[in-house]
Amino acid sequence: MNLFDWIRLIILSLLWGGSYIWIELALLELDPMMIVFYRVLISSIFLILICKVFSLTFKIKKKTLFFLFFMSLTNNVIPFNLIAWGQQEITASVGSILNATTPLFTVIIANYWPNGEKATLNRIAGVIIGFCGVILLMGLSMHDIDNSMIGQTAILLAAISYAISALIGKEIKKIHPAISATYMLSISSVILLPIILFSGYELLPEVNKQSMIAILGLAVFSTSIAYLIFYKLIENIGSNVMLVTLLMPVSAILLSIIILNERISTTQVTGLILILAGLILVDGRVLNFFKR
């Protein structure tokens, strides 16, 4: 990895970590589903314009469109709604920590996925350590199922959805990343529009300047531009791009402290450390380095 890729990786972690801040600010005035709808709609329009500027073709095979439909559900519609809904009950920093468990769930699901990667000893150990961090973060007393617990569960379900999406994404080949992102976000907009209309939401609700900036920041920076950087990193550094899962919660916590004045407890820091340790084991690069 060269210096520019490291810079891109840090910027991506800030953009994705910042999404929790944008959502927190938007929730002051907007319903979670409306936040998600505007996020995917504005992002899809922005990316369509980008694709037009670079003269990218939108022609794809029907099989590819089939996989993109399910990726729209598992990578956008379901997790975006779960995260926005869950953040009504928990802080942005806790949400980012819990969402960092996505690679842990990927290990578990991939073990049973058709032609999926089988779990190794270090990956299993990483999953166990990571989930110890989740249990610590959520609280050891499982009989007290309050709103905070439900909100945290929603974020974990979003992480599972992202893990499934990552496995589906491996079936999509020979298509420009910007095109696949545009299709996913556009399909997500089409899926959500009738739900919004039949649920009685106002398509153009009155919102203040802060909420408008939050929605635009979430859509343009934390979704559209983040996708473009993410796919550029995949092209340059391959699987090393998943290092962003280690950086993202740290970025989100720092932004939460600076922008939202959130306080981070010792338990949250300990839970984060355990999750990050689990991710390092699952990734395997550190272990391979010491084996040399």
C-alpha cells in the first residue's frame, strides 16, 4: 500500500464513520425511513451524473441485475433502515462499534455459504473474542431488554445484512463499480418509494437547515463519494480495503466526541478493543507477519 492508498483509506473511514453523525443530526427532525429514502435517492442521482460525465455504460446482464436487486436489499434498504432506526435508541459511537462486527458475521455465514470460505482456527478465535466485546458492550444482564438493547440488536442485524451482501457481491463480475453502486441505490429508491407513499409520509417535509445539511452530507459524502473511494481501493489494494473496518469505529468515536459531545465509557472502549482484536485475528495478516 502506498501513501495515497493510506490517505484514501483514512478518508473512507472518516466518511463512513461520519455517516453515524449525519444520521444522529437528521433524526432530530426526520423519521428513520425518510432519512434512508433521501439517502439512497440523492446518492443515486449523484452517481448517475458521475457515470454520465465519465460516459460509463448502464448495459448489464439480467443475471447481474438479479444479484444487484438482492444487494440493494441487503446492502442498502435493510441495513440503512436498521441503523437509522437503531440510532434512535443508542449513540453514534456505540452504533459504529457494533457495525464493525460485519466481518465477524461474514466468517460465520461464509462457512455455510455455497463455495464460501471455510472458517479457520484463527478466524473462529477472532469471532469468539469479537463477540465477547459485543456482549460486554450490550451489557451482561440479558433479562433487562430495554430500548437501548433493542437499538443495539438492530445495528447487529444490519451488520448481518452487510455480511450477506458481501457474499452476494462476489457473484457480480465484469461490471464497473460505479455502475453497480448506481444500480443498487437506484433500485433501493424504487423499492422505498411506494412504502413511503403508502405509509403516509410527506415526500417534501419541512426541515431546518441542519437536517438538510445532514441529509446531503449523508447522501453525497458518506454514500456516493465513499462508494467511489471504496471501489477504487478494491482496485488498488484488494482485500486490504477491509482495514477500514478497524479504522471506522475509531473515526466515528472521535467525530462523536468532537461534534456531538458524546462521552465514551470504559466499558465501550473495552468492548471496542475486543472487537478490534477479533477483527485482527479474522483478517490474519498480523499473525502471518509474526510467522515469517
